[in-house]
Amino acid sequence: MSATTGGFVCAHHHLYSALARGMPAPPAVPHDFLSVLQQIWWRLDAALDLEIIHWSAALGAAEAVLSGTTAIIDHHESPMAIEGSLDAIAAGCALVGLRVIPSYGVTDRWSDAGVLTDVKQSDKMTAGARRGLAECERYLASGRRAMVGLHATFTCTSETLDAAADLARRFGVGVHVHVSEGPDDAGAATRLAHLADENWLLVHCVGLDSDLPGTIVHNPRSNMNNDVGYAQPTRFGNRVVLGTDGIGADMAEEFRLAFVAGRDHVLTFSPDTAYSWLANGWDLVPEARNDVVTWNYDHMDSAWHLAFTPGTRPLDVVIEGRQIVKDAQPVTFDLEEIRRKAAEQAVRLHERLAA
Ligand SMILES: [Zn+2]
């Protein structure tokens, strides 16, 4: 029985989506996975600039640390503001004192003429993909921890998939990629089979139909929100970790959702399994295990208690010996200022989306 844990790890986030809340309704109501991307996320990411990205990251980082999460593995896309975008995210997280492992999610879905297009495997790499790879390389070359991001195979040419895998190999890091989240990405396993490695992060894997090396990131709330089905991560022998896919970074809450989603699939699903996914995050960011989070609940180390106890909150958060949160209040950052600046940027972002 313990009220203390290490800092939780969110293994798949999109900090840029923190300001999506309250965005104007899209021109058409999304009716399937692809139209969710087209109507919501691909309009949102094209409206981002570095100022919006910075304050979105700061707000997302503040909310994360106030939820007991001390490390975020982020996947970012901003096709109209690629250069410097990973620095904007890192700076936003640094304001709060949170660890972030960013990646730029490379894609060929924007043609060189700047319009959204269907991507064929055999097409040539676009300028946008080249710039995305360069942003990953620039950040990695600065010596900071990062990954190489890929959006998903169905929006990438084979040339781009090869180049991303090669860049990651050269820096000794993994590729962070959405895999078979929805039916449009059904061919992902075939296209990644000769490229994937043990240090890759394979996000979602809802429709994955054969083994790939890497860690599977399960995002139960996002999968339910997008009506893509249950990923059933225990189908494979891979290590499984938990992510939020951009909907906050409350990992105790995501654990409870992972548990209940598993139970909804089969009654024998154990909270111990979902808890092991939460704890596996420390394999990816080992130093977060040494952070100290003290909670308002004294069975945080018991899967069977936590699964049935909504509303657990951290009281104190210490990252690498530095107290970030005390008595549930931030001590190293000004939460009101971050909220105010983020709200200003949300207004700008939503005006662009309404235009
Ligand atoms: Zn995602």
C-alpha cells in the first residue's frame, strides 16, 4: 500500500491538440476514421504556427504534471510551420519542467503545390516530408532526446518510409508511427515489415494483422472516441504501453480506461494487465520512475484498487529532485499565465479554423 509512485509516462501525445478544445464545428460532420482526420486534425494542424504550438505545449505540459505525468513522448505535425516546431514544443515543456521526447510526424499528404492528396507508395517524396525529416534531424543533431516521426504508412511514399527508418538508425533512435489505427491504414504491417525495429513505437495497432518489432502504444480513450474498435493489445507478444493520443495526459485515468475497455472485450481481463502497461512506460523513460509523485490516495500501487477508484490526484510532484507541484499547486510555473496565453492562442487558432 503506497500513496507514492514514480512519474507516469504518456507514451503517445499530440501536445498541439491541447487548444483543439472548443474549436469551431467542421464544415462536415465526420462519419468515419478518414473523415475525422480530414475534417478535424488535418485542418487543425495546418492552422498551427510556432506561437500556438509553444503555448499549446505549455498548457499540455502543465496539465500533464498536475496529473502526475512527468514524461511525454510527443508526435507533432504542423505542415505550415515545420522548422523550429520541435524547439517550440521543448520550450513549452521546459516552462513547466516536464520531460518531452518530441518527433515531427513526416507525411507526403501535402503535395508540393500545397494541397491535400492521396499518396501512392511509388510517388516521389514531397518537399514537406523532406522538411519534416530535416526538422527531426536538426533536433536530434542538437544532442537532445527525440524520435523520428512518421504520420502513418497510408500518407507516406515508400521513399519517405525508407528515409525515416534510415534517419532513425543513423541516430540510434526509434521511429514513432501510427500503425493501422483505422481501415485506411490496413496495409501498414506489410509496408513496415522490413523497416521496423525493437526501438520503434507502434501506435494503436487496432487493425494490425501480423507481428512487427517494437513497442505497441495503446490509446483506449482515443480508439473509443474515433470508433475504430478495440485494439486488443494482448494479441501480440510485444511490450505494451499507454498513450492518450492528445486527449490530456492523465495516465491513471488512461489506465482505468484501458482496464474497462479490456473488460468490455472479455470479462476475464485483469487490471494487473492494464497496470503492467502503465508501468512499462518506465522501460521507455527509466528516469521517470525515480520521480516522486505523492497522491491523494494510498493504494496507487494496487491495480485492483486503482481500477475502481476514479478521481485520484497528485498532491506533490518531484522531477529529478526538483519540486514542481506542492499541495496540488504548481511551484515552478505560473499556471494562470500559461492558461491566459494559451487562451489567447486558442482564439487565434479557432479564428483561423472558422475562416
Ligand atoms: Zn496519434
